[in-house]
Amino acid sequence: MTRFGTCGLTRRQFLAASAAATGLGIAGVRPAFADVNWRKFAGTTIEVNLITSPRGETLQRHQKEFEELTGIKVNSEMMPEQQQRQKAVIELTSGKPSFDVIHISYHVQKRQFEKGSWLADLTPFLKDPSLTEASFVMSDFGSAGVSFATDSKGAIGALPFSVDYWIVYWNKELFAKKNLSYPKTFEEMVAAAQALTDPKSQTYGFVARGQKNANVPVWTSFMLGYGSSSIDEKGKLLTDSPAAIEAAKLYQTLMTTSAPPGIAGFNWAESQSAFLQGKIGMWFDGLGFAPPLENPEKSRVVGKVGYGVMPKGPAAHAAGTTGDGIGVTAASTKKEAAYLYVQWALSKKVGADMLQTGSGVPFRTSIVDDPEVRKGVKMPAEWVDAIVQSAKISKLSLPVVIPVTEFRDVMGVALTNLLSGGNPEAEMRRATEEFRPILERSERT
């Protein structure tokens, strides 16, 4: 029977176990238990609904270990994201979902789940030492993770599972040729991007998403550096605020003076492809796109890539953050057993496997910052450092609203218009007025 720890270990437990054990499947992870009664619900069967993804595959790969640990039978279903979201809405609205545990996309579904009261409040379970290890604490998830998990009433819903921080990939070789250092501020980033740009040699200083809808997280991440989110805590739109307009100006400047031709058609894939060719100075996007950059079969920049934390803005230093979570449905009659599965899914072993195989990045700082876990990570240490540093300044990069897709569509058109000379102030005001009634309707229904 496989036995393994379910959460971050204490330093003493970790060192003692590391010294005594051999033959690890996952580098740096040792069996350890606190006072949790893992077999309290042996004989129970729970249903788990997962999004098709490397993270979901990781959970299914380790599922038998959870079953052996707890005696709980797990029936897990993994579905493509759009299909899974439709199923969730239909079943949760009915009040009789077929699943006890659900995997959600925070930046798309959080507000919808809050409004429907579809998730159980896990606060009582987190405080129960018979259900939760002492090292399993919310502060381990970083500020963005806590924001994601906490609803407007202060209850803890889906716990943070996998995170994507936005970072700057930079080409060290191109920087060295121009005797440039990695930028520490937005102003320095613009200067570096322009210095690196040389259309004659088809070299460009900056690339990011220009395609409408896909481009919105670039702009909202810039907004964070100007000290603002896109919507405030009371639900007021800030997308035409001075901060939003300045962020739009920055987006326009970088994308029109330092980006390659055709940038309006670039999503993450086109941006990544351009950077892989070695002709791009900086690429701004989620850290989850890193593995191909270190693959010699796909990349011309192997060993030349820097992984930089987002530079400071004029008002704040913030790393735009998206992510997903796992929670227990409010309608479940097996909440405690389901919670044990959720806690296990966020355990050190599962998180280490996810990180080391490139399947995802756990929110828990104690996992990504553990030197023993990091020994098994195939990516450069600088990539993991960017994760750790970004966690300290993480902020939600997309608004917590139900019509997230409509938000990205409307604002995305405005941003794309900037690439052909649109006026930032006029475009952001127009888009804000177009989206406002959409947001208001979503809150009334």
C-alpha cells in the first residue's frame, strides 16, 4: 500500500524522512502524517469532476494512492473545459449535481459559483485538526490564491490548485549585444524594447498578445502596475480610469514601436513561436509556456532565456495572476470525505509531481520554494525563482465577474484598435460604456 504525505511537511519531519528513506518516485517528497484521521470515511464513494488538462491527468494518475490512503473510492470524470463548464452550470443550478468535488477556472467561474452559492464553505474543515494537517494553511497560497479562494462573505470556497503568473521571458544574448540589463521598471522596459528593435535584421524588442480577447490580460496586468484593477471591490468598472488609460498607452507604445509586423494577429502561440526563433528581446505572458523554450528540438534559444518577474509600475509592483481551484459542492452529502480529496489534491507530493513534470505550478509557496522539490524540476532554477518572487506580488489580473468572455471581447476590440492608431482614452471609454450594461445585467439575473 502506498503511503504519502498530503501537505507541506514541517522542516523537522522533512529532514528526518529524507535522511531515512530511499527510492522516491517524486524528488524530495516523503511520507508524513499529522493527526488527520485519513481513514475516517473509508468505504465512502465520492464523484470528482475535472477539467481535461495536465493537472487533471496528474490527479487521475495518483488517484489510486488516495484511495489506498483513505479507503475512499473515487469516481473521477475529466472533460474538456467548455463542456465541463456547461455541465457544471446545468447540474449545480438543478441543486442535485452528480459530483462532490469540482475543478474550476477561477478567473472565469469564481463569481458565477459565488452568486449561485454552489460551493461548500471549507472554513470549518480547515480549522479541524482531525481533517486538516497543521502545515496546511491559507497563508501558504500567496495573496492571489487567498483572494481566489475567499468569497465576498469571507467564506473559503474552492482551494487554490494551479497558478499561472505572468512573467517576462527575455533573450539574454540579445540583451548582452546591446549591453542592456533586465528592466526593473515599466519605463526601463519600454527603453529596452526600443533599443533592441532593429527591423532591418528582423529583430524586435517586445512581443505579447495582440489578438482581440486574448490581449486583455496583457493590459490588465499593466493596470496593476498603475495601482488599479479593472473593477473595484464594489463592482465599479475602472476600465476608463486614469490608470486604465495609462496602461493602454503603455500597451500601445510597446506593441507599435517594438513588436513585429502583424502583431494584431498574435495570440500566445504566435508570440511563443516568434520568441523561439531568437529574434525577440522580451515576451510577456504566463509562465506555463516555458517548457518548449528549453527544448532543443523546438527552440533556438535554449540556455539563453531569462525568466524575469514583472517590472515595477509607477504605482505598484504586481504580477498578474490567473489560476484554477478545487472545491466541494454545497449539495454534496459527503463533504468531509470530499474535503480530504481536495486537501490531498493540494498535497506536497501531487504538487511536486505537477511542478517537476511541467504539468502545472502549485499555488503553495512551501512546494515551489522547497530545495528538495526543486532538485527534480527540469526547468532552469531561474524559472522557479520567478515563480517564488511572483507569488509575493501576485494580484488577480482579470475581473471576478460572470461575463468574463464578454469583458475580454469588448475590451479586446479596443486594445486591437490601439494597434492601428486608436486613441487610448477614447477607446477605453467607448469599451467601458459598451460593457457596463452587460455587467449590470449579469448581476441582476
